[in-house]
Amino acid sequence: MQLRSPPYLQIALDLIYERDVDRIVSEIPQSTTILLEAGTPLIKSLGISIVKKLKKYHPKTYIIADMKTLDVGEIEVFIADTQKANAVAISGLASLDTIESSLRAGKSMKIDIILDLMNVEDPISLLEKLSRIPEIILFHRGIDQEGNKEHPWEIIAKIKSKYKESLVAVAGGLNLKTSSKALSNGADIIVIGRAITQSKDISQSVEEFLNLLN
């Protein structure tokens, strides 16, 4: 585990154009409590090398490659590692073999694994089947599910009490109000996308979310 002092603000860059990456990332302050995520759309649009570019902007920042891996776990963790990612997000919908191979690769390469529980019906049952618990457990409501599905606030405390060595992250349309609720329910990481990346004043929006962490 590379993250030792939660809570953290993770900024999800679900973008598709490099010019937007340049503009937005340049306005994000350097902070030890900020994590930067190369979102899945960004990686699909510009390639995994965008992770290394984020490192150039923020050389000391923890960078996440949101691969949403469903197969060839070891290979995808290796690909992210070649670009100096600190963590890789894999899908909890993958086979146990894929999740396990990702966890082994992460341990070998010293890269954190984020298990994305989007659409996983029984998170605790899944975690109990694993030989090793991922460094970060992510409760993730998809963009297309907003308005139809609530965040599983009640499960956060159960996960936190059972798996004390892992961090819990919450993602999916969070704003200042719901981020505060996530933190009060025990979340270690709030994942913010459009509330920052589509803001008219990115620096101010980042500061508002950072203030919630104090």
C-alpha cells in the first residue's frame, strides 16, 4: 500500500481530448492529498501513455490507470506499470482467475490494485473468495446509473471493519454534499470527475473538495 494518510481526493479524468487534459491538469494544484486518475475513456482515446504524461505534470502525485480489466490481468497490470502508474483499477466482474492474477502481478510489481465493484451484487462474498485483499476497494456507481441507483453507504462500514488494511473509495456523480456523506460513512477516498473537470473554476472546485477532507 502506497497510500498511508487518508482521506484523499481522487480526480477522475474521464476525458477524450489531450487539449482538455493539458488545460485541466495544469489548473490542479500539487498536493499530497490529491490522486489523479487516467479514466477509461481517456486511456481508450489517447492510449496508456497518457499516464506517463500525467506524471510529467505531477511527478510526485499518485497516478491511477483505470483499466477496468476483465481479462489478462497480469498483462494489463504490467502495461500500466511500464507507464509508471501507481495503481490499476480492475473490474470486480472479472473472473476470480483474472482478479487473482492481477493481485499477484500487483504484489510482484509493487503497484496497488483497485477492485472496482461496479455492478457487483455481493461485494463481501467476492472479497471472501480472494486469497489476498486489494489495496483499494472501490464502490462505483456508473454514470449511466445516476438517478436510478444509490451509493451503498451501509456496506462501507462493514467493509471497513472486516478489511482494515484496505482503503475504501466511493465514485459516481459525487458532489460536495454526497462527498461529505461518503466521508462520514468511512470512505478513505472520494472520487470526483465532472464536478471538477467541468467546473468553470477548476482550482476553486478542487479546494472546496479538499476542504472536506480536513
